Amino acid sequence: MAPPTTPEPIRTPLGDPQPSTKESSLTLERGLNLLQAVAESESEAPTISDLAATVGVSRAAVYRLLGPLQSRGLVRREGSKVRLGLGVLWLAGRVLPQLRVASLPALRALAERVGATVHLTVADGSEAQAVAVVEPSWTSYHVSYRVGSRHPVHRGAAGRAVDLPPGGPRWIASSGDLQPGAFAVAAPVRGVPGLRASVGVVALQPLVPEEIGPLVLETAESVAEALR
């Protein structure tokens, strides 16, 4: 009797997934470039031809790339012109809640450490808005600062800190700019593309910038790391 033979394994034509992965990645990148090109057009809406030249693809490719973006409301077409769609507003509305959640652990740690109110402020054009606020749990009194509060970006430590240039002061201190008798120290949140923000401490008693500044800066770096 002949010895049993080992059956050959059944081979399925799985193919190499790498080319399709690369192709999908390239398509995604082109789609994002297209969306960015539409967003960066500040006056006249770009045409299909404009977008093809900007992205570096054919007009036919632009039409294909626009399909998924249109179906999600991120862009809309007006004849041959393309504008941002209302879906972008929905996405933008989800940014602040996620900023708040990501930043809270670092803000809470600083508030408990210094015994003062700590906040994350984001610049919105010429205004600064408090998007996250943490008050210390163990103090007898402290500043109450409402989430959503706005003030001119050029006033107060938190507003002015968002645009501190690299290589300049690492933090800013102020007193009485927004509220008489209030003292503040703030440092910029750097390294997050498209974000102008700061972490600040506000108290009813004078703060020593040389002591509080490094702690605020460290917290701002922790917030930046959490957002990246």
C-alpha cells in the first residue's frame, strides 16, 4: 500500500493588499487636499478647473473626489463652482466638546495644585472664548468663570497668550484687565495645527508669575500632547 500523501494546501488568490492600501491613502489625501482648496478660497468659489490645477489631478478625478464630500454635506456645487457645505459646521461644532474632554485632566491637576481656577481659552477670530474651566475643590473661595465667556483676544493674559511668538515670553501675567481685583497667568498651547489657545490661571489674590508660570506652561504642553 502506498504511503498516505499530504494534501496540498488550498491557496486562495488573496493578492497583495499593499497596492490597494496605497491607492486608498492617495485618494484620501487628494480628497482632503480638495476640501482644503475649497476652504482656502476666501472670495470667489473655485471652479472644477481651478481645483484640478490646485490638487494636481484631472477634471474627471475632481468630479470623482467631490462625490463622497457632497454626499456628506462637506461641499456643494453651484454649476461649475464649489463651496463648503453645511456639514463643515456640524464637524466644527464637535471640536469644542472634544477639546474640553481632552484637556480636563491636565486642567484639573493644575487647579488642585495651585488652588485657583484654571481654564482653556481658544481664539475665535478677534475674540477669546473659555471652552473648559476647572475650579479647585479644596479652597474656601475662588473665581467662578463661566464656560463660553468671551472677551477681546488682545485683553487679559489668556487672550494675549494665544499669539505669543515662539522664542518670546513663555507666559503672560495680568491683573484687572477683565475683572477688577482678578489676577491671571496664561501660557500658549503650541504644536496643534490650526489651534490658537492658552491655558490660564485666574485668582482673587496676587499670583507670583515666576512660580505659577512654569506650572501653567507645563499644563499647556500636557494639553497640547492630549490634543495631538
